Amino acid sequence: MTRTPLIAAFLGAALVLTACGGDGGDDTAEAAAPTTRSVTADNGTVQVPAAPQRVATIGNTTQPYIDLGGKPVAVTQVVESTLTKLPADQQATYKAATNVGDQEIDLEKLAGLKPDLILVQIDDAGFKAIEKQLTSIAPTVSWSLDTEWKEFADAISEAGNTSAALSQQKTQFAEKVAKIKETYGAVIKDTTFVDIARAEWSDPGTFYIADIGCSEIARDDIGLNLPEAAAGQDPLAYANLPYEQLTSLSKYDVITYPVTAAGQPTVPFAEVANLNTWKALPAVTSGRALGVFCPGNNSYGPVLQYLDSLDKALATLPAKE
């Protein structure tokens, strides 16, 4: 078996796409439709199938491609905590594909599946280590870790030929954002928010202020007044804050925190929610601590779920005294 390291990643880089014309026909025959398109991504310009049929997804491309209606023939491992948040039909699509790796990619298994397109988003060093092997199997399009999620959705859609699904999702996103801003405009204008969380990887006895992920959508798209790191500084979410600092949250009008789809505090955050310090915070005692479900923020599907949850949470806010 040929195996090679795979390092998981988060977000990728921008992609520009241009159509590639097909071979010209003669004067008496209609020109044939192009069979390939020219895609420019982080690994250069790649000729990909105009309508790929057997797509392999590596790293962070799996969930966005499935979210756009794609049915990959090969996938790499999606962590269980992410997988369980996907809709049932998307979980079924993922499980129907052949898993070709977790920390390593089984290149022989991947080649045996005969993909006609490979989509990749892992760290740059990891991709460089396997780039030649992947491109020898099928046209390979790769993005690095720096692309904003909307650009990444555009990139996956264009490369994978799922533009109809993307257009529908974008329309839904715009409608939901507009509804929230219109419904809660006064609240948004006059309220200070802070989004806090605790995750499986958090140090014992700590929480963090979330200024990345779904918090970015609440801040940048909805307009919530949320704290964020200064320009050029690491995100606030990178700092583990001891539970003693929960009292510093008293200066905010509203606190948002992570819950499951059923509305219960996530397992890591339940530890915070059971603390007397938390229970004594003004936002908690006044009903202004809001649980919000964030299944992810690297494609429109989970973001739409987040917006629905945020909408319902804001509707429960009591009026300011």
C-alpha cells in the first residue's frame, strides 16, 4: 500500500475560474460543447472536466462539496463531531463514499476508484508532499488555508460544477441575513454582545471568547457588536481564559454560547454552564444569555442553520429595563 501523510486544515484560498472553449467545428456542424474547463487555484491553472462525474474530496473539501449536492466517490475522514452535525442525507452521502484516509491517504485505493477530479484543501506542506501522486491520478485542484468561507464555497462549486445549488444557497443566505437585520435592527444597534465557548481541546478550567467561526458571521454579516482581536493580532479565540475571568463578561448586555441542535449546552460548555460564577452573571440572571447552534461555517448549509438558530435566540431577548 502506498500511503502518505495528510494534515487536516481549516479554510482555503481564493480561486478564479474561466471557461475554456471547445474544439471549433466546421461550417456545417454545430461546435461541440467543451469537455474541459480551465480552473486557476493555489496550485496553478488546471484543466478539469466540464461536468465531473467521479469526484474525490481530500481534507476540508468533503463537507462543502457534499453540502452543495455533490456525491464524492472518495473522501478523507471527517471528524465525528462534525459528521454528527450534518443532515441525515449528507451523512449518508459521506458514508456511501470510499474513505481513503485519515492521517494518511491510501493513494493506491484512491487511484483504484478512478476519480476524474480531485479537490484538496490541506496545509501547503502536506499538499506538496503528495501533489505529484495526486495529479498522476486525476486533475487536482488545491486551495490553501486562507480563503474566506464564501470564496471557498464559490471555488468548490465552480470546480465541482454545482452552481445551481450554490445560487439557491446564496439566495437563502441573503434573505435570512436581511430578515434578522430588519427584525432586530434596534437590538443590534443598542446592544453589546460577547460570544464565548469551550471546546474539546480547551485546557482544563478554561473558556475562550469566540471571534472566529460563526461569530464572524454574526459580527460581519449581521452587524452584532462583538469583540474581536486587533488587526494583526491572534484571534481572541486562541487565548484560554481561566474560569475566574467569567466575571469580566458582566460588562456585556448579551452573552451567546454554544448549544446542540436540541438546544442543550454542548458537552464541553456544560462545565461552564454549571458553575456558580456563570449562573450569577447579569446576562444569565436576566435571561440574556443565549444558546446558539453553530454546526460549522465553511459552507452555506451549516451557516444557514446557524442563522436560523441565531434568529430564534434573538427573539427570546427580554426588553431592556
